[in-house]
Amino acid sequence: MTDDIGASAILPANLRIDLSGRTALVTGGGGDGLGRGYCIAFADLGANVVIATRRAVTGQPVVDEIRRRGGAASLVVTDVAERSQVERAVSHAVDEYGALDIMVHNALGGGLPKRYRLEDVTAQWWDILSRTAVWGSYFCAKAAYPQLAASQHGRFILISSPSGIEGSHNIPIYSPVKAAQRALVKSLAREWGRDHVTVNAIAPVAITGTHRKALAANPVYADRVQGRTALGQLGDEKDIAAVVAWLASDSAAYVTGQTIVCDGGGFMGL
């Protein structure tokens, strides 16, 4: 767990967004990753937040942090690879807060090496990624749709990756599952548009708690990674949370079917 974020630090002071009275469900919102930032941002903007994590030990500290900041949050232990558990998470949000307006699917199965070649890939690795990224996206969409369609502010947001656009030479099965999410976004945007539900993805590259330690331990590597971006620096959870919060807001009501790359200008191939 990283240090507590200051009350005004998670979003820029000039970002005027109000999510009061709305309810957001975020999968993979625990630990010290980007999902934590999404949850805190939503709560700071007035939304009720349901954090769905596979382990309570990672999600409860974020719930506690939001409550310390004066926000409303609850935890539901959820494995997004299991349809019944995703349905239960959506039911929890409705039972707890009366509605579901924003669904963010951020969770992704772990336990794989950071780098590998295709000949090293096992069926188990593929299943871990596809069940959480592809099937998980489907389960989230299927469960959330009735509530999002009933809302006047329905938002469905998938967390993809630049690797899903440009591919990767060292994580070959990560790229296709992230590309599948982008394709689902386009299809659902067309299907759900008449219900005034927007569907978008973001493709972030940013520093989290784990990454900070790695970069601090290897300044040469840090310079090389930051040098790949047009801005010459890597963003953090605040930068990515601001984009997610905007997509969830009324300000982005006319934006749908898009994948927004948030990486400081590292990828410009669209």
C-alpha cells in the first residue's frame, strides 16, 4: 500500500467534474495499482464506489482510505473469471446504493513472467489472461448492462493497453487479449448507443507503487523508459485517474467507441 494520497492530489484542481449520487463499480481496485486511483478519484468526485477484488486483503485498505477521506465505499470479493461472482458484484452495488451508473473493468489475472516468448507460453497462461481480460469483460458487460441502460449516465470503461494496439515482442499473449477488449468496446458502443450508454477504453502506461521501486533501483532503466515518451516522463495514478473520471462524467457524454492512449506520447500510431 502506498502512502495516503492527499485530499486534493488525485485530480487536477481545475478539473470540474461532479459524480455526486452516482455509483461506480471497479474491478481490480485494490492494492497499489492504477485501479486504486480510479476508486479514490470517483469517491473524491462524490460517487459511491464498490471495489471488486479477488482478495479482501487488497481491497479493504482502499475502502478504508476512501472512508477516511469522507467518501462512500464498500468491498465485494470477486473473481472476474467467474460469471456468477461478477453478477453478485453488480447486485451488491444495486443493493447497497440503489443503482449502478459506472462500470470499470480493470482486473487482470497475474502470476505470469514479466517477459517471455511464445514457445514458453502454456495453455494455463493463456487461460489466466483470456478468462480475466476477455471473458471478464464479457461478464462485466452482460451483468452491468441492464443497470447502465436504466441510468441516465451509463458508462462502461475497459482498461486496455498500448500493447493491444501495437503488439509486443516480449508479452505475446497479453497483446491479443487487450486488442479483444478494444474490439468489444467498438461493438458495444454501437449496440448500446441508443440506450445512451457510452463505452470506451483507455490504454495507460504509468508508474504505480511497484514500478516506482523498480525505477528508483535502476536509474539507467528509468531514463530509458521515460525517454520513450514525448513528454520525457512517465505519468502516475493521478494522470490516468483524471482521464477515467472524465470518461465517467457528463463532460464525455458524446465520446463513445474510443480507446484513449494515456502514455505521455509513447505511442502515436492511431
